[in-house]
Amino acid sequence: MTATTTRIVVVDDHEVVRAGFAGLLDTQPDFTVVGTASDGAEAVRVCAEQRPDVVLMDVRMPGTDGIEATAQIRAAAADGGGPRILVLTTFDLDEHVYDALAAGAGGFLLKDVTAERLFDAVRVVAAGEALLAPTVTRRLIGEFARLRRRPPAVPIAPLTALTPRETEVLRLIAEGLSNPEIAARLSVGEETVKTHVSRILNKLGLRDRTQAAVAAYESGLVVPGAGG
């Protein structure tokens, strides 16, 4: 195992699914599956013991579900560290995934994901990028925001605190664009984008890009169903 190895915990109440994902991930030289769990409570215990970098988290499980487990794992990382959580969902756009994102999940995957997309997603989330494929991300968060108009799960400062450029960067984050993609869209350097993202999170009192995307939808900055 090298210093760049990503430590992973796989959580799913179906043994076949759990073993399948764990087996796939273990085929990669830069991944090590350090534990598995069949429910949320076990996931919290395993994460406390193994301190993984990434958790592949199912949502619907008996007892402590993936949403509560996500919240507990993220809350335990008081210093902002801790594992990045990648939520597993299905094609029916399970509305519980929205709660998982608000609880601190770093992104999501469809359960029928291909092996290569699974590997890419884990690497992206491990590197600190919160959102994955733009079209799926926009569809998922936008649909949940449209169906569930409600006060933000995390209180945010007024978007008027942002500069016009920061507002534009926030809009692109909500569309699911990565830093390099935002840099290309705005014709600026990637380091400039990173600075804008950091300032957005600080000004709005948000933890990561996921919360920023949710805030953009819930504030009305990005309108669900509108063109990207």
C-alpha cells in the first residue's frame, strides 16, 4: 500500500451488492477496501475504527439508514476532515438522496454504474470534488429542489454577499461542473476558480461544494428545469 492509496468502506444491506462493489474496487492498485457494513450503525462503527478516505453508502437500510449514518460520520469529523461519502441510489431518483446530500454526502452514484465510472467517481470524491456527472447531478438536485421547496437544511448567508463572478461560479457548481470545466467556461485559470470556490464557501458558511450546489437551488439562483 502506498501513500496515495484510497481507503474505502462499502455499506449496503444486500450482501451480493456489498461484495460486488468491494470486489470491483479491490481490483484497482490505488484502492484498498478496509471494511464493509450492512447498515448505518455498523458503518459508523467501521468508519471510526478504520478511518477510510471514502465511504460508498447505500440509502435505504434497516435500522440506521444511510442518511443518518452520513450525518453521524460527517459530524464526527469536527475538523472538516473525515471520509468523503458517495451515496448509492437508483434510477427512480429516490428523494432520500437529497437528504443525504444535505447531511454532508460528497456525491452520488447510480447502483447500475459501470466499473470504470465507479472507479472514476471514487477518485473524484477522494480528491475533494463534491459533484459528479453534470447532467445527472443537475437532474437529481434540480428535481428534488422543485418537488421539495422548503427552508434550507443548512442556514446560509444571503447570496448578496457574493461578487458577480462568485455568483457565476456558484451557478456553475450547481450545474455539476468541476473546477477545470468552470475555468474553461469562464476563460480563467483553475487556481482562480479554486480561490472563488473557497471564498463562496467561507462567505455562505458552507462546508463543501455539495452544500453550495444545494444552496444555489434552494435560494432560487438556479431554477430546476431551466436550461444549463
